[in-house]
Amino acid sequence: MYSAPALLFALTLLLTAYAAPSSAQRQPPIPSSPAHPRANFRADAMAAAHRAGRARHEPRNQQTGVALLDSGAAYFAEIEIGTPPQTLKVMVDTGSSFLWVLDGCLDPEECGKSPKFNSSASHTLTQTHLPFHIPYMDGHTSGHVAYDVVTLAGQTAERVKFGLSDNLTEWQLGAAGLLGMGPGNDSWWRRVADQWAEPYFSLFLDPFSMSANSYNPENGGARLILGGTDPTLYSGNLSWVPARLHEWWGLPIDSATIQGHPVRLGIDPAWCMDNKPLAMIDSGSTVMSIPHDAAETIYPALGMRTVGGVDLIPSDNATGPDTTVIYTIGGVEYPVDGVWGCETAANIAKSFHLAESDLSGYHYWCVPNMVVNTQQYWVLGAPFLQTVYSVFQADPPQIGFASLSEVAVQTGTSQGVGPTGAPGADSGARRREVGFAAVLASLAVLAIM
């Protein structure tokens, strides 16, 4: 089973962007100056100094692959914080640049079951009284700033600024926090990138597991490569596109089409680049967000119907209609399926608390993997990133995409196709008559918000 609250929070990460499209609102208001460090044990201070000195003299040829955990709604990595190190699962998010972890929990219903960082057990922690607060559309997290040692896959950064959260709403997730992999200066990866073989990291995201849940994540095929790429997971050359750097990664969209018809992109001066709409490339977003202008083209082409406040697509079979949206970015076309999948009318009615009679006339109904925002901006989340191999580089600012390899497809970790004409999984195979209960339940909640 999926964990519906887990997916819902992943969706709220995306909806943070909807409610606050400016980069300043995506970044927590954190002053840069730390408080005076507390006294540390001598042995711990010596160990930290040794690690820092060793890092300065290591050759710049590191490349490390990290197997990501699949919660059924998000991707987790295991990091270590403090001395002695504490291992914590955190969500990997290219849509933000800040690391925060739970240090306490004021509301047991929200975070009582979530793992937590024991700040009092770390001898290298520097506490401050500086507050941080990150609002989401349906929830928030807040606490205070601290500094400590943070390690991922053996790569260590000293005195990383991060948030210790004790006030969290709409969480209910089996992760201790969130690791921002955006290009902002507070990102952990910017602190270790000078030791990498190449000045970028790359991602391969397989489709969400149908059996995992937030409190029982699985080792899937998703991979994070620090300091390079994994050539076995993609084919052909990378197509690089100049990026706009905020606290998140942004790319201009050239155009989009559905069933051969052009999609109205819409342009907001606050969200554009080279007079093209800017899209956030966001691994922490479980859905795609499209502007209202685009929905006026896409939704009729999909045959979208609103039933009981829920957007659904009727179908005569489990495969469903052609819902592929083709995005052109940097002159290359990227087809992305527009639905999670299709289910029987009975299952849809049960998941969305609808009357089955409201769904009469069609045996199957499909659930879209996109939501509409009221402004002119795009968020290309996991449904897009699951179709490509992606590479993120801050200097010079650019993002590269490549087709998924046959190896990736054959291992069953590929859900979609790469650029047009490239090797990829059969699009029909993406439609599975399975129980994606968390998707249904989460979208049902969004429909009544």
C-alpha cells in the first residue's frame, strides 16, 4: 500500500511553489551569522579538524553513487549528522536548497512516528537562537538554525547550516527531514562539490513503488550520482540547456503539444527566461503543475471531466486514451504521460468517496498526474524526471537530459521514454491496473481543499 499522507506532503512541497512562486519565498529566512559555538570535547574537535584537513588534501576525483529509497511517493537518501554520526532518512529535493531535520515534535499526530535527530548527543553541534520558518500551502515547518557535520555517501562537509525543526504540520512521513539539492549557497552539495571528479550531480528516478510506504521504503532503482554520471543508465549524448538558478533549478520551455495540438504556455514576467516560461525541475514534487492557460488546451484533449470536484479521465479500457504531453526544451522533445494510471470505476469511487453511479458509462477512469495553478508557471516534477536521466550543474548553470538506457528499461525501473526516437519503455506498459491508493487519496484531498 501507498502511504497517502506521505504522498500528500510530497504534493505540498510542490504546492509550496504554487503559493509562493518567488525564489525568496522558497528560501527560509535564515540570517547567515552563527551564534558562538559551545564548548566541545577535545577528541571530537580533533576528529573534526582531521576530517576537514583530509578533505582539503584529497584529490578532486571523487564520484559516488547513492541508492535512493523509494517511499511510494518520494525518494529518500540516508545522511549522517553530528559526532558521533546519526543516520537519518531525508527526502531528496531539487526544488529547494536547505537541509532541515526533526529535532523534536510538538504534535505527535503529525510527526510522532517520524525519526528524529538527537541534537544533544552531537558533540560537534553549534546551536543558535536564529529561527527558521518554511510555509507550505497546507502546512509548515519551523524551528531554529544549527551547524554540524553532514555526510552523504562518505562525502563530508563541516559546519553545515541546517534547520532543527520541532513544529511541523501535514507531515506524517517516515523521513526525518528534507535535503535541498537546489543550487543555493546553503545546499550541502555545494560544500563538497570542489572534491568531485565533475562539477555536477545526476539523478535517475524510477517509477514509484506500488508496495512501499513512507514507513517502509524500498531499495528501488533510483540513483543519485555525486560528481558525475552513470553511463549505464542513459544512452546517447546529454542535451544541455542553460538554467536559471534560484533556490531551485529552472529551465525555459520552448513549447508543448498534446495530440498534435499546441499548448498555450502562458508567460509571467516573474517566471520567464529568454521570453519563455520558466519551469522548476523538482524531484520533490510528486505531480506536475501547469498554468491555467495550458490546462485550457490539455484538459479538453484528455477528455477531462470533473466528478464530485475531482478531475478524472474516462476510458473504455485499462490502457486509457493517449494522454502524452510533449515538452520541447532546448530544442529536444520529451514525451511525458499525463496520467498516473487507470482504475475501475468501483475503485475510483471508493478512493475519492464518490457515488459509483456518478461514474456510470465507463468501466475505467484514469487519474491525471498534474494539477492546475492559478498563475503562469510550470513545475516539472517526478512524472517528468522519471522519463529521463538528468544532470544538474551550477557553474556554468545548466541542466542536461539524456534518454534512458535499455539497461534502465530492462530492470523495470523505467516508466517512460526519453527524447523522441530514443530507446525507452513502451508507453502502453506504463498503464497498470494497480492499486495506487495514495495517489487517489492524496488527489482526493487536494480536490476538496
